[in-house]
Amino acid sequence: MIPTPPDELHQKLNLETAAIAWPELERHFARGAVVVVAPGLDLVEVAAAVARDDEAAVGAWAQTGAVVRATDDHARRWVAAGADARFWAVVVAPWVLVQETAGS
């Protein structure tokens, strides 16, 4: 992979974010690829850190619980909300990083 300058990486990831609902996310959860980003973090910044393999930043967020792999508890809550469970999402293969939107 050719390194991407930080500003370009952020721009690229920002353009690749999308609003999705639980039904579109469910299959990614089933394969264990969903990572939940806490509302206080910048989704694009976290995605950039994952793309750069920035273990220090991702590890620090994971240690505080701000970035975690989606759990069965998350899925149960999202299933109960159905299509009302909405997210901002961005793919950093093989992961789908999601952040719940207000009202989810």
C-alpha cells in the first residue's frame, strides 16, 4: 500500500463516510467486522488511525472503551431499534467503523 499523506487520507475517508441503518450493518456484525466508535471521538480520525496502523492511538482508545468491537449487547439493542438504529459508518477493510447517530 502506498502511504497517503495525512490530509489526503482524512479527505478520502471523509468522502467515504455514509449514514446507514442497522439492517445494512447486520451482515457485517455477523462476520465480526463492526467496530463501535464512541460519540465523543471523530469517526474519521479513528478511521485514519486504523488505516495507518497507529497501534498507540487505537490501543489507547480501546483501553478506555471508546473504540470497541461490537458486542452481542450492541446488536440486541440495535435489533430492538430496527431501522431506527442509525449510524455514520466508514470502511477501513476489513473493519466497518460505526458511530451511532443521535436518536439511535
